Amino acid sequence: MRLRVWLLTFVVVVANVGGNAILGYAMKQAPVEAGVIGSILQPLAMVGIAVLIAWMLLRMRLLGLADLSFVVPVTAVGYVLSALAGVFWLHESVPLRGWIGTVIIMAGATLTGLTEHNPDSENRPVEVLAHSGEDRPR
Amino acid sequence: MKWLYLAGIVGGTVCSDLLQSHGMRQGNGRAWKLPLAVGFMAVSFFSFTQLLRIAPLSFAVPASAASIAFDTVLAGFILKERIEFRRWAGAILVAGGVILLAQ
């Protein structure tokens, strides 16, 4: 696989985990009296939101360069890495059951995502295909 | 309260996904479905930020994946998609993982 794809993959994973971790840290620092809007208007929270927006855009770019079957497991790894970020950066404690649950979620998300290769064909409802004027699936 | 926020994340994401999917495929109704989908996405995001205030990151991020399980079930029932076995298996795994996290 091309170096460019691997580099972009690395940046996508870091942006996902980093954005979640920064936002998580910032929201914990928000004063109790800050409302919903006030809490996300803190500078650090806005940095986290900006990183998550960048993650979304970079992931879209990655989807244009690599197969969905490659990108989906990469995204699902974010569940485990976010939990690790919580433990090592935010000093959270995760019981063994929590780790098992997180790994099962990652596996399930990967399995679900890997079946979505061809959304334009057989999974489209017939009435939708008829409405859009496209050919029926062959 | 954290379950209320998690319900906001999952409910907002699922409603947004269903509206986007239906809106993008069907020209009729796109004008109102897509803006409504963005509204639900906002509900999901605000719920996520508020959940992060009271719950650990190691819970909030994996638990939000519950939307995958609901998306799969409702795609079958509402969008009339054919759900293959592997997708059901994946959704069941996600649901099982979230239940483990919840205990």
C-alpha cells in the first residue's frame, strides 16, 4: 500500500482519538454553571471540536484513496484507542468487563462495516430504485 | 443522567442516519429530510459533549457505538434493506459489548 495512504491513515486515527480525548478533557474542566453552549465554547473544547471536524474530512479523503474494507476497521480501532486515551491521559479506570465490551464493540463495528461495500446495488429498496429512475439490480 | 445523554447520542445519530439515507435516495422529501437530519446530528453531538462532562471517555466513545446496532435493525424495518447475516452478527456483537460496558 502506498505510503501516502498509510500516513493519512495514521493521521485519521490520531485525529479521531486526539479529538475525543481533548474534548473529553475540556468538558471535564467546564464549570458546573456553564450550560450546554457555554461548555463547548471553552477554547480547549473548540480545539477538540476542530480536530474532530478535521478527522471527519480526512476520513472522507481516506475513503477516496483506500477501500472501505480498510478504512472501517481503522475507524473501529478508535473505540479501543479512545478508551486507552481515557486511561493513560485522563486517568480513568476501566474494569476488565469494560475492556472486553470495548473489544467486542470494535469487532462488531468492523463486521458491520465490512458488509457495506456496495450500497448502490442489491440493498437499495426497489421502490427507491424505481423512483430514482435507475435500473433494477442485476 | 448519563443514560439520557447516551439516548440522545444514539437516538440523534440513528434518526439522522435514517433521514440522510432516505433523503439522499429519494428525491421527494429531500428538502426537509436533510435539514432535519442535520438537526438530529446536532442533538447527538451536544449530547456527546454533555455525556463527556459526567462520564469517562472510555465509556462515552464505545457506548455511542450502540447506534450501529439500532441503525442495522431500523434499516431493515424502516428502509426495507436486506440485512445479511454478517451485518446482524456485527450488530449483535456491538449490542453485547454495550451491555457489558453498561453493567
